[in-house]
Amino acid sequence: MNRRVVITGMGVVAPNAVGLKNFEQAIRKGVSGIRFIPKLEELQFSCQIAGQPEISPEMLQDYFTPLELRGLNSSGIVYGVIAGTDAWKDAGLAFEEDEGTRWDTGIIFGTGILGVDKFREAIHLIDEGKTRRLGSTSVVQTMASGISAYLNSKLHCGNMVSTNSSACTTGTEAILMAYDRIRTGQARRMLAGSCGDSGPYIWGGFDAMRILPQKYNNKPTSGSRPMSATASGFVPGSGAGALLLEDLDSALERGAKIYAEVLGGHINSGGQINGGSMTAPNPEGVKRCISHALEDAGVIAREIDTINGHLTATGMDTAEICNWSKTLGLSGKDFPYVNSLKGMTGHCLSASGSIESVASVLQITNNFIFGNVNSEDLHPGIESVIDREKVPVDTIEKKVNTVVKASFGFGDVNAVVVFRGMSKSG
């Protein structure tokens, strides 16, 4: 059994916009969501800028009941519930409980670190001997699968409901896990995505590693510089992205709009040897992941219109482009267009793969390639491999059929997924 899988709904909570329409407008215009964070200055962080979604109290009331809001102290759950609910609604699916348990529908919604602020609150109460003040939701807010549990309290799915966690590869991995479940006939539809908490207790470890930029605190929108010669580290971010994946026959049967098809992909690890480590990818693992993803999708290199890379604004950006070029056998003007969302959002960590997948699919649906913010001074190591025009600074209005999205995470884990417009694939 090898069923075709399509995307029928999407939702996004990103540092530069919340909601699908706002997000598309933001990435078309190159709007940055990276801001100076006073709390980081107060805590003497070297990097005092970050990408953090702006959620108003009024918006919270649209997605959570007053009871749910009582004691809610997990930004990742907030972001994930908003993105996941929006994707469900965008797909035209019902919320009513009287429809019963949806046995053919599931959720795979990943995260990295969830509920850190709730943990901190709980630790203080426990240490003070005030355990009874923790509240009834402290467990679900701090368990890793809290996000999928929160979503399912609203969606009533009876198929696989789970949370994956693979560092910065989490979101892309969740999409491929959901895709496999539908492709093999184990589910008709799956809500896939990922989220991540925001704040100093998430970002502090990266600041300690000295891998965040330190000289852009007074000009935050210039701080995240993927593929740039003046890149000096990734800007931390947070948020959530969600995609509703569905069996093509199911989508056609109910007359759902279809954004794109998931053609295939691959997940692997470089094994943390031969150049791979806890923080750097084994080049062989990356190249194998790309080639196996294209093979699984039945796509050849020259069919790729755009690559949405991992490209975090570190020294690994040049290595990533070289790995793509070697694997595809393309360079110079023959190389596909390539872009990174992180110039606008920062690196949203466990949420990055899903947010960036939403951006990738929007390019197919509405025929544009968003620009690479802050990449005007392209790194010479990249320019020696691919033509400068393949790294557009501004948005290009262009027919887009096939987009390859990649994520490469801490722990030497990789995931590559291939999306294609339905007009080309049948």
C-alpha cells in the first residue's frame, strides 16, 4: 500500500507573524520578527536579541477556555495549540464532540524542551513545601507529550497521538512520520507539526556555548545572517508550525482544498563520527539523507525549483551548500534557488522545521520564492559553488512546483522532505 498524501490545512505562529495570511505577507516582504529582549540584557546575556511570537491576551481567549488559561505557563503549548487548531480549521474539519472519536485521524506534534517556566514555578513551590499549590495542569504542561495531549483535548483523535523530539530536526521529522502513517494506510489524516518554548531558560545554554551573535543587540533585525560573510551565529527563536496531512482520496472525497503533495523524504543520523558530533553533522549523513529523500520521492535534481535549507547563519552554512551541490551534482547557474527563513525569524529550534515547511508550501501554492534577509554579502565559500542569483535577497514571483525542505539537528540527526504542487503530479 502506497497512498498519496496531500496537505489540506496549515497554521503558523512565528516571530514575524501569527496566522497563515499574515505570515505569507511577512515572508514576501522580508519582515523580521527579531527584537531586543530586555530580560536578556537584565540577565547579562551576550546575545540580547531573539525571535519571539507576539500573542495578545485576546488571542489566548480565542483558543483556550478560562479554565485552561488558569495556571497556563508554557509558551510552547500556547504556540502549538494556536498553530495546530488553525491548521485543523483551515482544513475544514469539525471540532464538535458529538461526531465521536476520530479513529482514522491522529496527531504527531513534536517539541524540544516544553514547560520550562512551569518547571521553574513548580520547583520553587515544591522547595517551599507548597506542593498543593502546583495546580492540576502542572504535569501535562511539563511532560513532553503535553502539546499533543492539549491538542487532542480539542480535536478528539483516536489514531496515533504522540510527540517526537529530535532537536532542530523535530518539525520536519514529525511531518515525515505522519506522512508514513498515512502512506501505509494506518491513518486517513494526521496533524503534524512542532513547537518550542521561548525565553532565557531555553536560550541560556546556547548563549553559554558562544554560538549566538553578540554585536547586534542595538540592531536586532540585522543579527540573523544566513549564508552571509558577516554571519556570527544563530539568533534564537521560538513558535510553532502545523500541517494537516491527508490521504488524497479522502481529501478529494470531502472537496478539501489542497496546498501541495508530500512526495516523500528521509530521516537518518550521521552517527556522530567522520566529522559529525553532538553539534555538527557528518557530511556523509547529510548527503545520504538528501539522496535517499529524492529517491523516495521519485524526484531528480533538476526538477527541484527551490531548496529551503537548514542554514542557521553559522560556519556550517557553507558546508551545507557544498553538501547539496555534491549530492545533486549541480553548481553555478544550474543549482536550484535556495533560501533560509531564519533571517526573518531566527532559529526557532524544535519549531523550525514545521514553521519553515509552512513557508515552503506557501511558495508552491502562491508561486513565489521568498528572499534571504541579510544575505547581501554572500559568503565567498558559497559564491564559489553556486551562482549569486540563486540566493535571492528579495522575493521573486515565479512558478514553483517542487520544494525540498531540510533540517539538520544537534545530535547529528537529519530529515529531508519533498513537497510538490498538485498541478504537476496529477
